[in-house]
Amino acid sequence: MITVFPDPYPDELLYSVCARYQERMMWGNQKTTLEDLFGSNTVVAVVDLPGHVDALISHLPAGHRYSSDEIIDRHTLLPYFSPFLAASQLEGVRLAMRRGSGSGISGRAGIMASTVKTPQVLQYCPQCVEADRTAYGEAYWHRVHQLPGLTVCPHHSGTSIYPSQVAIHSSGRRQGFDILEATTPEAYKEPVLYPGANAQPDLNTFVAHQSWGLLSQSRVAVGLDALRQRYMEQLQNRDLANTNGRIRAREFVQQFEQFYGRDWLRAMGCGLTEDGEQAWVLRMVRHPKGSQHPFKHLLLTHFLGMTMDALLEPKRPSLRLNRLWPCLNRVAVHYGQPLISEAQTQLRQTSGGKVGVFTCSCGFSYRCAIGEDPYLEAKVVQFGPIWEAKLKKLSEDATVSLRGAARILGVDPATVKYHATRLQLGRWQRPLSPGKTPQQGSIEDYRQHWLDVQAQYPEMGRTALCQMAPAVWSWLYCHDREWLMAHQPSAAPTLRPERISRVDWTQRDRDCAAQVPAIVTRLKQQEDPIVRVTAKAIFRELGHSSWLERHHDKLPLTIQTIAEVVEDRIAFALRRLDIVATDFWRTGRTPNPWELLRSAGIRTDLARLSEIQNTAARLCDPVVAITYADS
């Protein structure tokens, strides 16, 4: 347990708090800091979603007032991601941050799989630096300045965000903490700037303020399905989706791309594919199967004219009406009576007027613009259980005709057929196509028709056969499903059209391969700690550590170049001996071979090798020392 720990400042990164502790304790060895704070010297310094938080809490001074959840919610970036994660996913991320080592947390949160461009270095706002120095006597790293897409500070309108020289993912600083004051921020005058950012000042301000709102929110997540429903309502108001939830995908994608510009979207890692059906914006408004990066939600809400507060509001906004609205359920005893006093409201983008969704206690709901006559302009949203029960009762009465039922229910005959089919009431279901199927056939006729279609087209799969005889398949599915399932062709693997790649991997391969020599030189120059040249380390320096596992087959030139320069264990051990020997001779000390091996951290199995022993003996020779002392 440590005896002192600096209190975190408002919006300060946990990384920054640890950096200030290290600076005040003046530990020369970074691993000593890790041992103090976490009880282990192998912990990695993580900026966004760190692990080992429970271990940190257990090492704080006696009488401290902090909890793991408080540290996570106020001093990490998890609140930025949490509203857009499934409940089980969020629970797993939080548990990993508390008890885990930190590895894999970004993958759980969907960061590794996302294409959104994230900062590669720590960032700061000059005005925040001055304000912090005035208020606290020192500057510190703010959480909000490290979020993707930010070019201006949300606290100082119009002030640009500036990059520092502290790399977030540098292999040489994986176990080190850097305070903001030590980076002399006054020396850096080039602000963070994305292509086309100057042309969208309103967007820059929106992203900054909404990102800060996400970080400071403490609400319970409303769920991915609720988010989709709220997006759908806005799409319907813009005529980009119909009342049945069918999205006009082509128009939606085109308007979205025109709103932001194709080049800017690609620069931010949010480009849309050439095939609109693959666009990420469509995946967000259809039934979600996974989480999307918060920055993409920011872009979609801005396009739809929404804010994060409206999107994440646990209870939808309701309007207290200045008059009671009627129930339009024709089969309810209270039809036409003014009973509805509240309505969920939406803003119609085309006219600016308000549209209300009016729901009666009987379950019947309709949509109508505020101020219009509901008897003339209302559109049914849901009929409700009372209406459906009446439909079922009418379908069982042989004396009631289809048109008679439609008059009683207050709808047209086509609507009666639709809901009778949906509820599988038998009567009034949509008829089979004439000429293609038996009109009054028995179950054997339908079965034989289905078998005849299969015999005529033996090469066809299930989907194609259904398209050849849709009415027969539907009838059998409703009335003889067990037989139908037993008399279908084997499911064939789905053949999907080849996806159009948005990336020129050949050019990317050449660019990466060209950077390898400089990266190797830079890695070998790092001596605190000494870094082994591995494929993983090189890809990390390239800024794309996931490519080694996910896209190595697309980077053959890069992989070949790396294979020629990576170090095996022996080569790395020899280089460590050389570096440590240089340090000994420059200080005028004469090391013994065993001392050299120990200082270089050579493992026992390697130390037994003749090549290692001969090199250690040679480097301890005073004649060789003259060369090192003069170099």
C-alpha cells in the first residue's frame, strides 16, 4: 500500500493521475511506479480503457474515498462507449477493466474492429492548460481531448485541439507515464486537423459538445433496439423510410454522403462502400446485430438533426395536450370519445411541424400532425388487442362477409386480409395465385404440386424453389409445416456477391514495406526499455497492430520485408549484451562476463550457449573496451 496518491482532477485521465504520481515520487525506474500502484511491474500503461483498476484501489492509501466504478466512470473513456454497447458486452468490458490485465478490452468494446480514425498521440487544449495551471498549479491530460474526431475544445469554443509528442500506442512507452507539463506544450503550434474540417465548423462544434456530453453522462443505456427505433422515427419524418419500417436505402445513403462529403467520411474512417447495401449507416438503422463506434452515432444523429440527449433519453418526450384527443378504435365502446391527454412527439423535418403518436388505453394508436383533424389525417400505428380479438370473432362467424367485416372494423377489405393472414385466422387469408396452384385442392394436391416443382427443377435450392411456387410454399408452411420441412432440398451455402474493397491493399502493402527500415532503426535506438524487433512491434509502430493477424495475407511485401529484419532470441540477446557493455565501458567500469549477462537480462538457457558466452567474454576484454569508450 502506498502512503500518498494525488487526487484526480475533473475529467482527468487515470493515465494522467498515475503520471503525476510517478513525477512526484521521482522514481527513475518506470517499473517501480507500476509495482507501487498495481502490485506488478508488467502492467501496461493504457490511455483509454485501462485494466487492473481493482488492484490500484487496493494499493491506495488507507482512508481513501475512491471506488473502482467511480474511477472507471470519471477518469476513463468507458462512458463514451457505454450507451452503444449491449448490456452483456458493457458488463464484460467493465469487469475486464476492474479485474483483467487490460489485454482484449478494446476488442470487447469494438474499438479494434472499428475503422474510425483515433488519435495516435495524446492531445490538449492550450486554454485548458492555462486554466488548469491557474486553478490547480499544473496542467493535466483531459479525457475529452483524446476522443476521435475532435478538432476544437468543448470548453473553449473555437479553440483548436493540439497534438503532443506522447504516442498512445508506442511500444517504447508501454510501461511509462508522461505528464502534460513535461511535454512543453507551448512548443507545438500545429493543431489537430482532419481533411475538410475547416469547411464544417458547425460539425466540429457539434462533435466536441456531443462527445463531452457522452463522457459526462451517467444514464442507463436505453438499448440498441431503442436506438434503432428512434433513428427509424427520424427517417420516417424525412421520408427516408415508410410507416412499415422499410428504408429507402439508396436515397438514405446518397443524402448521408452528400451531407458530409465522400472524402471527409473516408478520411475519418467512416466511408461508405460503393454498394449501398453494405453501408454502416444501414446496419445502424436496421435490426442491430452488434455495436457501432460512438463517433458513427454522432454522425448519424447530426445528419438526422438530433442530439445525444434526445437519442439517449430513457423516456421519450411527451406533449401535454391542450385538449383531449379521440380514440379511433371503431370496435371499442369508447370510439370517438376524447380520452387521450398525452402524445409522444416528433418533429416533421419537411415542414417543421410536430407530429404526435396518440395511444389509447385499449392499445389502439395512431399518428397525426398536431392541429390536423384526426378523423381525416390520422394513420394507424397499431390496432391493439381489442381490435384483433374482434377480427378473430368475425372470422369465425360464417354469416359475416369480408366487406361486412371491413365496415365493422373501420378498414378496407385488403387490411382485413392482411391481418387475417398475419394472425393465421384461416378465413379471409390472401388467396393463392390463380393458374399456378390448385384452387380448391386438398392437402395432397399441395404436397404433390411442391414435389412436382422440385422434380422439374432439381438443381434449385430452397430459396429459388420458394420463388417458383410462393403460394404453394406459403400454404404448406401455414397448414402442413412439418411435412414441408421434411421435403425440402438440403440447404446450400449462401453465395454472396464479392464485396467491393474500399482499400487498395497493393499500394498499402508497398507503403508499409517502405516504412519498415526506419521503424527497425527506431526500435533499435530505444534503450529504456530495450525493445526486440518483432513483427508485432513493427506493426504496432505502423499504427495498425491488428493487421498482423487480420490482413497478413494482403501484405506479402511487408511480411517478407519484416521477415528479413526481425530478431530471434539469440540476436536480441547479443544486441542487449552490446548495449549493456557500452554503458559499462563509458562509465569506466570493467564488467565480468557473469555481471554482463545478468545486467543484460540473459535467461539461463541462452547464457549456456557458446555464442552468448563467447560474445560476453569478448565484450569484457579491455582491448575491446577502448573501441566502446571512444564510440
